[in-house]
Amino acid sequence: MKIIEKAIKEGKTTLSEYESKQVLAAYQIPVTREILVNDVKDLMNATQEIGYPLVLKGCSAEITHKTEKGLIKVDIRNDDDATVAFKEIMANMNGNENAVLVQEMVKGQRELVIGLTRDAQFGPCVMFGLGGIFTEILKDISFRVAPLEKRDALEMMHDIKGHRILEAVRGMEAADLDALADILIKVGQIGLENEKVKEIDINPVLISGSKPVAVDALVVLDL
Amino acid sequence: MKNLECFFRPRSLAIVGASDQAMRPGNILINNLVRFNYQGKIYPVNPKSKPILGLKTYSTISEIPGEIDLVFSLIGIEGNLGLIEECSRKGVKGLVVAAGGYSDGGNEGREKEKKLVETAHKYGMRIIGPNTVGYSNPYNNFILSMIDTKEPLKGRASFICQTGQFATNIIEWFMSFGKTGISQCIDLGNKADIDDSDVLEYLSEDPNTSAVGIYTETIKNARRFMDTASHISAKKPIVVFKPGRTKEGAMMARSHTGALVSDEKIINAAIEQAGLVRAYRVDEFLDMMRLFARGVRIKGNRVGIVTNTGAGAIMSIDTMEKYGLELAELAEETKNALIPIYASYQEPGNPVDIGPAINIKGAEESFKIALRAVDNDPGVDCILLISIAFHSNCFFVPDFGYIGAICKSLKKPVIASITGSETAYLSIYELLEPAGVLTYPGPEAATTGIGGGYQYTLGQKRTKGKSFFEK
């Protein structure tokens, strides 16, 4: 893929969130609608196109922990707030390629993680689990070796202890398992077809209504 | 380089580091070969030694007059590179390396191991080991092991091991469960060159092997392994016993054979995706292997239990859950057929506890009626027969010669659990096994065997006989 080749040429070991999602989107994985902007004029065009409420995120390949660095502003509802947030984020960034990602705000209470890891023995393996802060705290995750069949994808979702979160609970719709399975299969495919992709971390994948959407993503490369 | 005949059917064999002193590995190895009547030529090599067990001893490989197919090296790390050079001049095709301290000995050893394999490959030579004790094949009287080996029984199960002493140990252990024999037992040591996949391919062609048990601390060339193993397991079930699930256990595995350790969850997924059966404990491993060695297949998870001990049934039921087994729901007709052997206060059901009936109908009649009724039930996939055994005759325990004949006439596989002393167990084992009833020394062991059989069926439904990358 071009994005990957370009990053490698430039000696980058990670893709930015925006680039990472382009990789995912190229494999038909549903990602948030988003536009990358550098100035207030572009920002205004983008906010119009995406529509409020929205999320602004500092975006650069050099940044990985956005929340801790005050680079994420959520639930922005008008042009004034967007302009203030944009300026704050730009001021907080100290990298070379500063830009701000204007992103639709996906509503959903259930956060999942989907990832790819390259095991020294088994090669590309797909990971699934509870997302957000629970990934780190509970480590409720499962793996399958790529390539995955649909059956593998469905089984690995059922393998985690918290699998009932995917059911219709607390007035929420049941998660679309077919759509999730499709993402898992595609992530495995990315790993098989792109040797330079060392890791993928899509966290969170939000369940919006019943549909999964990749809200944040990181692709790590092997130079 | 696929042909491993030079390792497993060598016409001639040189032992470098042979010894004239009993109890030394270089002596035990030759003693095993002679004692079990190896048919090829044996050339002991040791510059200082007198004849060993009546065999002329040579001071170097080059001195040996005839051709040599295989060389077993018992010398230390330092000598092996030179030995390979010497072997290459004699046209040797295979080398077994016993020395430890390669990848099992830290970074420096890892480098030495790499060099060892590179040098061998340069001359078209292949290596088993290093860090191996050897291997055994009772069918062609070829016991190539530096451990004093008890005469192996011929059977249908082959084992591939990654660790020395255990490979030999497992043969004795396996045999002691009853009289289950082996077809081949191969210790691959550090698997620097020849690995599980190579040997699986070889064993898939071995007419004496019906199932393969793999003791492994690390899976090398893992994707090829998944592909090869999933393909072969369509015909020959493969049980993978990989210990080291805990962090500490995994660290021990690493220092033991220099193994690269993958995440436990990944290994589990891989084994499942390849349609293989996983064992976590050594008793579980052997219990499952016994079932496969006998060619028994468990087609579904619905177990019908016929027992003269309620306690045994409970132990079995507790073990069933782990393997996805279930107590079969008996049909009305089956229950009706059981009424004659049930006391008035009992409700016929599964497990079929014939304890009370024995007082009235006698053990043989009660077992016969129960076994036939359960066998006729379309909702039952296999029968678990549970009985106690005592040092003397007991009216609760039937004549198992008679019960064996009944079992033989049944349509479904019967697996038995006999609890009691070793003598009592073995006397019943002798009667049931010839009747085709796989007999275990306890309800958990028997249920584990059935569980392994069912896991295999599940795995085959998943892979549908195709290899991992064909899907």
C-alpha cells in the first residue's frame, strides 16, 4: 500500500491516526468520518461537512497517547468552541507535522479492541477484546492465527469472558456480529498482505447502535 | 532433503563417543542396539577404546571401511563442527547430536547451534537434535537411545518429544497404564533442523502409526506446523501436550530447550484452528493417546453411563464439562427397557445406576440389560461402563469375560473405568481389552479419553480434512 511504502521511505515506525484509518478503510473496515485540517479556514469547512457534534484530535505520527497530552476535545457543538479547541490543540502539539483531525462524534457505550500482532512463531495473529481502559485493566482478549474464517471470528468473540457485552443488554441493541467478524477477518488480511505492518491497534471500536466503527487506530510498522 | 530414511532406517550407523564402560551413554546406546537386535552395521568410534560389546572399535569416522548412513554424536559441543566435515567426506546423510549447551545454553549456544545447522546443510546433511537422547522404533528393532530402555511394546501410538529423558520415560509410562504400546518415539531435542512438521510428514506414511502425541515446549516454524499437522490429523489424530502455561513454566521452557515462547492464548487458538487436540497434563495426554492408539472414534458428545457405583458416575460427570461432553438424555423406550433392572423407588435415567438392581438380578444380567438398552438409544454417542473391582470376588462385580462378549456385540464404542488395586484392574483389563473395550483405571481417566476423542471430532468438523492454508 502507498501510505505504508511512503511512511517506510520516510523512516516512520508508526502511521498517524488519519493514515492508519486510511489503511483500514482501504480494506472496507468502517471508520469514523473525518477530515484533516491545518488552519481555521479548513476547520470551518470541515465542521460543516461533518456536522456537529464532533471531536477534534491532534494528529501526527509522533503522537500516540493523545488523551494524556490534552490533544482530544470531545462533544464540540459550535464554530466558536471548535475554533478554541483547534487553537489549544495546535498549541499543545510539539511535533513537526501538526494537524487536527475533525471527526464525527460516534455515540456508543460499548468499547471494544481489535488488533493485529505478529507473533515470532505463528506470524500475523488477530486480537479481540474489551476496549478502552478495560483493555489494560482486564486483559479480556482472545487471539486467532490469520487467515481467519468467519467461524474463527465468531468463536474468538465468544471466547472473551465479557462476551455478553455483545448481546442486547440494558436497552442496547445486540452488536452486529457479522460486521464485527468482517473487521476481524480483514485485519488478518492486512497482516497477511502487508509484511511491513508489525502491529495494528484499533481501540476503541465503538458499537454505535448495532454497528461497529473504528474510532481510533494505530498502525505500527517494521522498518 | 525430505527423505528421513537415513535417520529411521539406516543400513549402517556410527556412534562417535562410544564407550566400553557400562552405564556410560556411549555404552548404553550400543547395548540397546545390540540387545534389541538392530539389523544394520554398527561402528563404534573412540580413539582409545577396546572393542565394545564384541564390536570392533574405530578411532575415527574416516577409518570405517564401509558406507555410513547415520552418525550419532555423543561428543561435546567443541567436536561437532569438525565431525561434520569428516562425515561429509564419508557421504553421511544424517547426524544425531546429543550434546546440550546449544540454544538451551544462552546466546552463545544459540550462535553455535546456528553454525552447526549451517555447516551440516552445506554438505547436504540433516540433523536431529542437538540435546536429544535419540529415538525408538520397536517394529524394526531400532532402539537408538542413550537411556537404558525397557523393551517397548509394539502399538499404534507415536510420540514426538522435545526433551530427552522424558521421551524414553514416556514409553514406560504409557505401557504401564495397561498394555498400550508404541510405534515410534522420537526425541527432537532443540529441533535445530528437523522439526515436528518433518517428523509428522514421515509418520503420516508410517503404516504402524495411527495417532501422534507431541510433547513440545515450543512450536518451531509454526505456520508450517499448523498446515502440516491439520492436514495429517484428518487421518491420524494429533494430540499436542504443551506445558508452560504459567509465566514461570514458560520461563523454564525457555531455558530448557532455548524455546521462543508464544502467548498461551495464541498457541491455544492455533491448535484449535488446525483441528488438533490439546492436552494440559501428562495424564490427560496419555489418556487421550490411548484412545486414539486403539482407533476409537467418538462421534458426538452424548455419553451414556452404565455403572455399579454412583460415586464413579459423579466423578465422570464432573470431568465431562471440560471437554464439552454431556450426559445423554435417554429416550422413553430406553427407560422402559431399564424398568426390569430398576428398584421400585428409582426413576430410570442416565447415568444408569444398576447398583440396586444387582441385588435382585445379579451383576451380569443387570449390566447386560443396561448396556443393550443404552446402546439402542439413538441419542447416545458412546457408552461409559464404570465398575468397581476388588481383591476377591464380589457379587457387585460381574464376570467381565461375559460382559466383554456383550460389549463386543454392541454398535457403539464402549469405554470402561475400573477402579481398584492394580492387580484387580489388570485382571479385568485383560478380559475387556481383547473385546475392544478401552479400559482405564478410573472415571476421570476414562472420561478424559472420551473427551479427547470428542475434541478430535470437533476439530475435524472445523477443518473438514483440509490443511490450514487450504481453507
